[in-house]
Amino acid sequence: MGFRKDFVWGAATSSYQIEGSPKEDGKGLNIWDVFCKEPGKIYEGHNGDIACDHYNRYKEDVQIMKEMGLKAYRFSISWARILPNGIGTVSQKGLEFYSNLIDELLKNGIEPYITLFHWDFPYQLYIRGGWLNPDCINWFAEYARIVTEAYSDRVTHFITFNEPQCFIGLGHVTGDHAPGLKNPMTDTFLMAHHVMMAHGKAVLAIRAAAKQPVLIGYAPTGTMFYPKTDSVEDIEAARYTLFASNPELKRWSWNVSWWSDPVLLGSYPEDGLKLYEPWLPEIKQEDMKLIHQPLDFYGQNIYNGYRISAGDDGLPNFIKREEGFSKTATQWPVTPECLYWGPKFLYERYKLPIIITENGLSCHDVLSLDGKVHDPNRIDFLSRYLGELKRAAADGTDILGYFQWSLMDNFEWEKGYSERFGLVYVNFQTQERILKDSAYWYKKVMESNGDF
């Protein structure tokens, strides 16, 4: 037993990280366009003005996807490319770009998965208060309606938000990401509540506007936790830790349950309501009803995790990583177990089919003397992680699909172009694309439905 016969194999990208063309055809500015111009914010002053020039090279990129044998492609839409001011006038050129991309994908047998929001908030709405303004709920729902009306005749899979933990937590709690603010905690909890209400209203808008039956999901992230042993006590300690609200108040947004319980269970976690009570907005019953809309799948971005054991006092113990613990180029730990236990715990709690919407790593990839890019460490990493995901599927966790992050090397947010996450190597000076060894390996994995 392994992956289901209709398992979805794909790769993912996001608009700001690959498209470039920040003002082309009337596109409006987003917060990353502005943030990247701030001195000292991005590695060596890099920005996404060109990135992978996907806006002009999308046909070439789709041909690369076809050569790789991708079954599905998850991409995000730039809100300000569709609505230059975030609301109001719709850009026909913006709509046309994504329409052409969708047609190109379908022509080549690749299923499009649309993510509505992957961090690039329209600047004109940001200066009107952004996620602090309660009008953002309607702004986002209207944007969702426009996208659905334009593309649901051909696209059947929609994802509302990607990683709210990051765009609120890193954008407004720590200030590492756009817009680079350290808001008061009260502000950040209100923003989070608005984001989840915007999610709910967007789900309603998508279903109302869809031209055919569609499947809707949500793609949060979070650190996974896995047990030191298979003992009942260690497993329970790991499960408890995964869903506990983060007591580290400076990093409160980095947790699973605060962002997923309201969406999937209809209520905030009790421990979080107590822990965060001094900073919470008024939470109305009708708010929770709006947030808790039926979804078709649960997306989760998973990269790494922590090993947990049960302490003698009944509390979870974080197992210290041993000296020399394996890590990726971006210094993230290599913990394949998180792709077994994470989906298992999430499926048990939320009871929705799961898609791994992101998983992958940055490597020290170089163009070798033979003109190829040899990345055995990526192949080894993916083999280990996919092996654990396959084991989870065999043990009864309902896994619908897997999207590797990322299709190609791209603009890696505050790290600029210093990290390479792609299956495809990009020369950022010439825009040449070269399939890495891992791309050919992944092609075989997809062809065999994970029989590697």
C-alpha cells in the first residue's frame, strides 16, 4: 500500500517570487514592491523586479513543467495585478495573463491550483489600514469573486491563504517581512481575526461565483512535532505540543491551532483564549460562523519538526538536537519524521483530506563543469520525506497530493536570491533554466506514483 491512484503530484511557486514585471500592463504596487526598496531589509539589496521573469516567460516555464512530468502546478495570483488599487477597477491585462497561463497549463495536461493570497498585499489597501481595517474582509471576498468568475470555467482547485502565520507573524510581529512592522500584540490578534473572517467570506464568494463544482482549501504552516518513541506517552506528548497555543508571546503566531481550529472546528483553542486573553478583540458568534465554512481539503506546508518525549512530570520534553544534526543550506533541520506524524495528527484532529502544499529545501546548488546541476542532497532529502509521507498514507492518513517547493529557484523573500529551493536552476543574470538532477528524479517518482 502507498499513495492513492489519483494522487496529485505537483510543484509550487508564488507570484512575487517569480513573476517580475512589477508595473507591467498597469499592475499596482504591493507591499513587497515597497519593502524591497528599504535599505538593509533584503539580502544585498535584492528585489523581485525581475525575479524569474515568469510574466514574460510563462510559456517556456510551462514547457519545463511538461518535460518534468508535473501533474499539477500550484501558483498564486498577484492581487494588485488583477486590481491595481486592491479594489475598484479591474485590469483586463492582469486577468489576461493568468488566463493565458491557465490555458497553457491545461493544453499541456497540467492541473492548475490557484492560491489567492501568497503575501503580496496591495499597497493601496495597506495604506488604508491593511488587515487592521475590517473592510479587508470584503476587499478580499470581492477579489476572490473576480478571480473565480474569470477562471472557474477551467480551474477547479482554489486555496484562500498561504501561511497566515508568516504574513502576520513575520510581517507584523517580528517585522522581518513586508511591511516590516512590529505592531502591538492587540493589533496582530485583530489582524489574524480579520484574515480568518476574510477566508470565510472568500469561501462563500468562490462557491457563489463558481461556474462548475470547485474544491476549496486553505494552506497554513507550522512546526511539526513527532514522538521520540512509539510509546503511547510520547505520541500523546507530541500531539499535545503540536496543537498547544504558543506560550512564547513574541512568536505567538507560530502555531497550528490558533489558525486552523477556527477555520475547521469553528472555535478558537481554549488554551489560546486563556493565554492570549489580554490582547484579543471582541470575538462574536457570527464571526465564528463566517470563519467556519466547509472546506474540501486541508493544505499544510511542512518543512521540519521537533522530537518530543513525555516527561516524568507528564509534560512534554523537547529533545535537544544532537551535535552535527543534519540541516539544509538555509540552516533548517532535516526531520523526515514530520511528514509522517504531522499529517497523521492533523488528519485525526481536522478530519479533512490533506495536501502537502509545500515541502522542500534550499541547497548549495552550483552549475557544474559538465553544464548540469547535481543535487544529490535534494534527492536524498525528498526520498526521506516522501518515504515518511508514503508511510502515513499506508497507515490510513488521507493524503490527496504533494507539491514540491519550489518549481524553480526564485526570490526567497528577505534572503533575496541567496537561497535555491528549485527543482530547476535559474541563472538570474541570463534567465537560463536548467533542470537539476532532482527534477529528473522527481519525474520518475511521479511516473511511478511514488514507487521509489
